[in-house]
Amino acid sequence: MEASVGAAAAPNGKVLTYADGNPHDRVAFFDAKLILKPDFFATVRGFKMFSDLVAEAADKVKGVSYKPRDLSGERPRIREVMFLDTADFRLYNNAFILRRRTEYQDGFPVSDPEVVFKFRHPEMQTAAAVDVRPQIAGPYRVKFKSEALPLKDQAGGFRMLFSHNCIFPLSSVHSGDRTNLRVIAKGLPALADLIGTGEGHVELVNSTLVEEVLMDLGPLDFGKGMVTKSNISLWRSLGDHKVMCGEFAYQARFDRREEVHEIVKQRVEELFIKLQLIADGWLFLGTTKTGLVYRLKGNPPQAHE
């Protein structure tokens, strides 16, 4: 996982910059993700069962500890996720993802919906070179993450994706028609060349709204001050409430490469592989959550994931 953190630079060591002279964003987050089959998540018991597998895997990795939460009285967080793209999946086919998510409590939204715009690619420098910053009259956050996923065809290894994200509140987009391609290209300059100047709109991908059921599990302690949160998210299609998949994930943030002790990286990698082998029957290989949404109608796009 050597490429999990660090600044993007040219082969000659020169710091790379965007058009305005700002240096390329550096990877500051590491995510480990396992996509899980939907079969085990008919009830909340599936969350508890997988938490037990995490505990079993942590017990087998020296220097790693896991403190499972008592989930019996926990209420999952609910979010609605909406993917937007052109009819020909122009964004996703070029490694971009545009989605809106809204958090709900007791059936009602509890915050301003968030727009999540990302460019995801297996090459770190390619991902870093895309300036995802929006042109909006409001706050935004940029997160550059390295994501570890299992190999596409077997458990026991990992592959890396680099996700360059920008998150901002929907209320910062003041246009009356937020689905208009010209409005989107103006607010997200990274898409300007891809979208062009023609008329058109983005639409709901495969006419599917996603309901995300998110349950926080316990913290994972890898030593040397590295403690990560972990959770399971369950994705269901709204309407028929069909379970599409689950996802177990844990995330760590790094401010500097020097903060990532070599032994910690080894433990993170070992746990990720050990958990795959223990939970082999749970794994949904060869896809991501986003990929499943785009493939719901059997017309797979050309993704970079």
C-alpha cells in the first residue's frame, strides 16, 4: 500500500499544479472496502454476524484490536442516494461520478442534501490531475482518497482505486434547473470539455433511487495511534426495497506520509486480506456499489473501476 498517501509529483520530482497554480491535491485518506452479497441482510442480524467476523479477523492479526459495538439498541442512519448522468452514461464512462445524497431521520430530511462529485481512477497521478473544485457561491470540501478493494476474481488480495472527491451542499447551486448540462459544466469546470456547450440534461441513472442503511460498527486499533472507524452500509433500491449489496468499510486519515508507520501499513493490509479469507462466502467480487447501480438494466458502461 505504498501509494496510499503522498503528494502527486512529476517523475523529475517537480510539484504538479492546477491551472491556477495551486499544487495537486495529495492523498489524505485511506479506505478499505469489501462489497458484500445481499443475501445476509434481510434483518439487522446480518450486521451483527459480520461484526463477529471482523472480530475474528482482528484476533488473528498481531497488534490489531477491534471493539465491537452492541448493535441491539442501535438505530441505523438512513440516506437517500441519487446518481445523475447523461442518457449515454458520459460521466461514468469517463471515470466521473455525480450523485446527491440526503440524510433522513424518522422519515424526514435532517440536513441540506449534499452533492458528491468525484473522479475515480486506478492511477494516482491521473486522479490527482483532475481539478474537482467547483465554481459555486458556498463552502465545499475536497477529499482525495486511496481505496483498497479485493481483486476482481478472487479473495485474498487487493487492488487500488484513487478517488478525488468534492462535496458541497445542494443549496450552493442557485440555478433553477440543476440538471441542465450547461449549469453543471459552469459549476463543475472539470466536466466542461466532456459536456460541451450543447443543450441537454442529466437524469436519474437507471431510474433508480438508492436507500442507504448505515450502521456504525466498532473502532479498529492498528497501534501507533492509528484508530479507524468502521461501518456497514446496506444499499436498497427505493420502491421495491430490493437489497442490492452491503459494504463493510474502514477509513483512516493521514496528514503526512511520515505519520504512516510501516508496521501499521502491514497490519492494515494483513487485516484486509485476513477478513476476505474469513468472510469469503460473503464477498460480492468484481463490482462496486456505484457499478451495481449502473448495471441494473444489463447495459454495462465502460467504467474505470
